[in-house]
Amino acid sequence: MDMNNNSVKNVATNKKARFEYFLEDSYEAGLVLQGSEIKSIRSGQVSLRESYVKIDGEEAWLIDAHIAPYHEANRFNHDPKRPRKLLLHKKEIFRLFDKIRQRGYAVIPTRMYLKHGKAKVEIALGRGKKEHDKRQTIAKKDAEREIRRAIRRKE
């Protein structure tokens, strides 16, 4: 691992988020973790696939993010799917809370990374895609893939 504290190391990304939602504003949030959780995060044992952010007035929580148990922590281990508090400014929490009260909006974690040795989560405000929007996304990806193939064949 790079010992440079200024580096940012991606630990997990939520690829499904861009397919399921139109992502608008994004925020960086810190995480309140237990000791064995940061060890698992540093080793990349994280999944954001089913996770979401719940805001209850004044606090934000990361729900259903899976951080695998750290095998050397034995009986002091953490619950892999426990809710984790997100560290955001009050102004940001209120802004997100106002948006999610509108129909169709949700707050989704898009990636988890280590920055200056601390675990951070990038969360984004997203509006759910309809079925036809998802089909358009798939068609666009297919077209781009075909273009790349054609370019490769010419070379």
C-alpha cells in the first residue's frame, strides 16, 4: 500500500447506482466506525451494492453497507451490516432532507475510499430512473461498445 497520506485509494464503488438513478449533487461524508471495521475497509472487504442513506432529521445513516468481519478480530468483531453514522455538516443534512421529501429522490452511496488514512463515503442525491430510461442507458452502452470494437478492428 502507498504510504503517502495525500493519496486517495478507492475501496468500493456502487456501479448499480448510476444505472438505477440520475445522480445530481454529490457529497463527501466521514464514517463513524468500530476498530475492526477500518481494518476490513483497508483490505477492501466492502460492498455498497444494496446500501442506501437514511436521514432522520438531524443525522444521516449508511444502511445495509456490507463491511466483512475482520478475521483476526475474532470475538471483538463487528456486525457486517450494522447502520453506520455519516459525518456531514448540518447544512448538508438539511439540504438532503428537504430533497428526499420530494417524490422520487433518494440518497445513494456511490463509492467508499480512504483519504488521508480515513474512510470516506461519496454520497449522491439521485432521482430514480424509469424502465425506458434504463433501456436507453443499456442501448447507449451497447453502441459505445460497438464503436470501440470497430475502432480496434481497424487498427
